[in-house]
Amino acid sequence: MENTEENLIPNEAIENRILLIRGKKVIIDRDLATIYGVEARTLNQATKRNIKRFTMDFMFQLTKEETENWKSQIVITNKEKMGLRRQPFAFTEQGVAMLSSVLNSERAILVNIQIIRTFTKLREIISTHKDLQSKVETMERKYDQQFKIVFDAIKQLIATPVKPKGKIGFK
């Protein structure tokens, strides 16, 4: 998607803020506030005033362990780390959609559309990857051993690489 008037921020800026927590794709409240161009405090106050709209499948608060994992995944300054007085909230795709009714500004509406499109795009990419993997497995069963080497190579190419977590700190 090109950067038009509808795209207020680069799509990569949204994609890079989508995390997988508790098996759900979410965006943390602070990141959403940055995207919307408001303070995190303002976003959370608007959410709390309309808390009935945000059920557990729309928004949840991170545990201390989840917050530590989240902080270790990104580079934030000591000042920002010290500024965390409470555990952040994570918004699912549905929670982000609900935010458009809570943050009723022109920017919020345009940014919401962009975020929802990004979630949809990611879902399509994942679906395509699963379809390809399923087709390879079907062909593998059909042609058994004679193409086993070829299928093993294809599986390695489409497999999602697992990056080992490196140790943090000085040696």
C-alpha cells in the first residue's frame, strides 16, 4: 500500500508493533498511543471510561512476566523502563476496532482503518503459508519416498526459522 492521505504512518511502523502474546496478535497501549498521536494516559482513560466495550478478547493487561518479555524484545531507555507504573494493556484486532468509537477523531478513524488492514494482511500471509505447507504434505503422501529429498528441502525453505534467544548483558 502506498503512502497516501489515508496512510498517516508507514505500514511497517504498524507491523513492527504487532506482537504475539497469549497466542493472540496484539498491540500494546503505549504503541497504539504513539500511532494515534495521543498520550498513553489519554488512550487508557478513554478505554476505562468505556470499559464495557473492551471484553477480555478485545483487551487484556499483561502480567509482570509478559511485561518483562515485552521489554526485552524492544530497545527502550532506562527512563522509559522506570516510567512503567503499571502493567501495559494489550489490544487485539477487535479491541483496536473498538478504539475507533472511543477515540473519536479524524486521525483515529484513519489510523484505525490502516491498523485493521495491516492485521488482515498478516492473517492472509499466515493463511497462504499454511495452505502451501498443506499442499506439500499432500504431495509428499502421494509420491512417498521417491521425492522425499525434494520435499524435505521444500519444507526447510518454507519453515519459519526459530531464532534462539541470545543472552543479554556483558560477558
